[in-house]
Amino acid sequence: MLHNPIFKGFNPDPAICRKGDDYYVAVSTFEWFPGIPIYHSKDMKHWELLTHVLTDDTNPNLTKLPSAKGIWAPCLTYDEGEDMFYVIYGVMNSMNARYFDVNNYLIKSKSIEGPWSEPVYLTSSGFDASILHDDDGRKYIVSLEWETREGYEKPGVICCVEYDPQAKHVVGYPKRIWRGATDRGCIEAPHLTKRDGWYYLMCAEGGTGYNHAVTMGRSRNVWGPYEPDPNGPLVTSQPKDSNERADDDHLKPRYFNPDSVLQRSGHGSYVDLPNGETYLVHLTSRPFVPELRCTLGRETAIQKMTWTEDGWLRMADGSNLAKLEVEEPDLPDVPMPQIPDMDDFDGGVLGNWYYSPRQMPSTFANVTERPGWLRIRGEESLASLNRTSLIARKLTSVYTTVTTKMEFSPEVYQHSAGLTIYYDNMNNIFLRKYYSQTLGGAAISLVRLENGEKTEMLDTRVAVEDKPIYMRLRIDGRRTWFEWGYDGETWTKIGPDFDTTTFSDEYCKFGEFTGTMVGVAVTDAALHEKTADFDFFEYEADETKPVN
């Protein structure tokens, strides 16, 4: 059986495609670099984090963008006729005053591992753009056309425009083609495909919250009119019918379904296998209950599907409720490399599972200057929207222990380095070693940012010796706390227990749509020169335990 979620932690908006016997899934990254992870499998059961599409942090430039802006909903497709991979992605620059200022781009590559072409600008009329490679060689871009006018249904309508590959430009203006297959409202995430002469328009409806769903319409003409699936949503966590066109709130916690472990299921993409099977990947969340807070963010799940004789896509079990366990494809097992629990930084290359906000890790960190150690050069604070020296990985379980060993000799109070749990620049906790003028030397203490309010927890301040220090983060369900020591065997708790659930888009006021990260960070607010060295990063997670 396949066990959901297949990509745990911050992995939303999955788009799947196939080339031969290889399957690839792309997910959103928002403000994090490298951008757009590509997961790879040959059996739809074992997956590896293969590569990333966006590795140049000057194009796009995400510095100064608030959390949850940046790279939205990539569409990954393979055009067999061209033997070419395409990625369509949006750069969300602002959501101020509900304008949703976004630029959509197209890039392509012969290899899934790149190099990718220079971005071609498409449109700015909406987000979640994707592409259809029609069987006559023409190409079409669909997206949600964001509605800014008063008196019109929000958030908008799905639109379509032809793309001219020779001119590298769309043909005319996007045309509105679809208001949705249900009355859940908040339509988004269109994927246009063609099968047996039908154009299928798969969308997400209900908002990316507790009324989320995957829906579908079809037409004999790419411009419509599209007829809705008579059975309603294909996949959802809330099967009850609803009319929410008048409410453009995306979260809608009142639609929480206590009968489902997987919540917020929607935003899907499907793939047909050569053996006739069909599978659909979609985003989902596993909240703490009753708080309804998703510390792990929006994750990726998979469902087995089937095509009916009259040409509609359905879940294989005949329902539309997202399942925790799904029958695996009839394909031979092909194991894939996994992200290691213990990273001793001895490989000479920083692992591709590490991310940094708004800039590439390579701009401030390396594992070559001091072989066997990760060296990080400090820059701005963890609250910055610009250049933060944070190396982090996705939290995949709320039962996790993170341990590191650090060498760092702070000289002025602007120098800090240590271990952090980080949701965004306004919500994080930092166990730092720093220079304390009060104590006249090095010390450790906790600093918390909670919805933008900073608390220097001076009651946790402890003078430390000038030698390597071990730091540990413990997450045990709703309880999160920090520990430290000198030998990696004897640990002393520092500070209080924190509420794990507060690291969630339901609680955080300045960011949404992402997920909790854990990592190591260095700040040098004086000269941006001071470095800290980390001997290892150990991540021990029990991913078999439920969130609650």
C-alpha cells in the first residue's frame, strides 16, 4: 500500500508528469531557495528528492518579499513530441489590498535536471498558471484570473490564452472559460489536459482550507463551454455539498471533517500509467485537533483513480474522500536514495534538502572551507526579509529531535549563532550563542518571535565556556523545547516548553501556505563577516506517529 502523505511536511501544490518509466512531481516553495523541488520515482511508491528547478536567486529575486510570497504552484509537464520538459510558475510579489500582483513565467529543458531556459514572461492576470501541449502542436495557458473589481465574485474565474512558442508571447488577452464544477467557490489551480478528444479542466475549489476539493469539467473545445462532473468533487476531505461562492475566505475551519485524518485535500494533478492505471497527487494537511493548526503545512498525498466508461475520472474505491492508504501501482519496486538522518557534512557538497529564505544557501554557506564542517557566514536577523543566513530542512513529523554541534566565538553582541525552529521571519525560536555585555563573555539564551513580537528570554541566559557546544531541539507533539550541553551525552533543558501548534498558518498572522522548518542560523549585524562552524546536523523523526 501507499501511505499518505507521500511527501511529508511543506510540500504543497503538487504537479505530476511522466516521461517513459520515470515519474516526476514539482511542488511550491514560496520564499525559499532553491526553488521548485522535483521528486522522482519509477514505481510511484519510492521517491527521491532529485533536483530543483530554480537555483539562481537573482532570477527571480525574492529578497524583501514577505513570507508566503514568491514561487507559487509550479506546473510541470512533458511534451513528448518535443521531448521537452516545461515548467510554468508564478512569482507572487504582493497581495496588498487584494490586488495579487503576480508574474507568470515559462521555462523548458531537455533534461529534468536542467539547464533550464531563460524565463519567458507569460501574463500577470492571475496565478496557478499551467500549460496544455495540444495534439495539433498548439499550446494553451490556463490560470485563475484574479478578480479585483467590486461587485464580482471573488477570487475569480479560470481563464485561457493561447501561447505562441515562436513569438514567445501569448496570443491576445486571456479569455474567461470556467466558473467551477461546484458552488464551493474560491476556484484555482487549473490543469488542462486532453484525452480521447475531450479537454479536461481539473481545478481546486473551496479554498485551500477545510472545504478544499479537486474538481473537473470537460469540453470538446478548448474554449468551452465546459460541463461539470455530475458527481461533484473527485477528491476532498469534506464530501458535503456547500455553496460558498459569497465567502472568499480560503481557510473555512467550519468545514473540518472529524471522520478524516487527511484535511484540506485539494489542488490535484493526475498521471496515466502505461499499464492503464491512473493516479492523482494532491495537497493535504494533518492538523492538531481541536486547535486545527497544521504545523507541518500542506503536504502531498496520492490517490488511485479510474476512468469511467463515459469518460469521467473517479477515485478507484468509488468515494471521493481522500484516503490514508492507497493501493500501489502494478509496477516493480525501485528503491530510491533517501535524505539521511545524520549529515556529518563530509560529502564535499551541501545536501539538496537544505533551504534558505530568499537566497541560495551557497551565497553564505559551504562545506569546503573547513572539510567535514558546515561553515555559515552571518548576515541579517531571522526577522529580516532580505538576507538571512539560515540553513533549514522541512519538518516532516511533530515527533522529531534535531541535534547539532557548533563552534562559534562571538566578539560583539551583534554576533549570534545556533539552532532554530522557524515558520517564517515573524514566527521562530532561536537558541543562540552570543556575546553578552552583561556577563562579559559568551552566553546562550532563547529569543522568540511570535507574530512579530520579539521576546529576549533573559531568564534563560547562561554563561558558556569557549569551546564547542551541542544544541538540541525536541518536538514531542504539542510540546517543543530546547536543550544544550558540552559532550553530546549530558543535556540541560533551557527555557520553557513551547506550543508546537503555534507554528502554523492558522496561528501565524504574517505568513501562510508554507510549513515549519528546522535548522541552523548565524547573524552578524555588524559586518556580515562572522562565521560559525557546525560539525553535523542530525534529524530524527518518527513519521509513523499521527499528529494527534
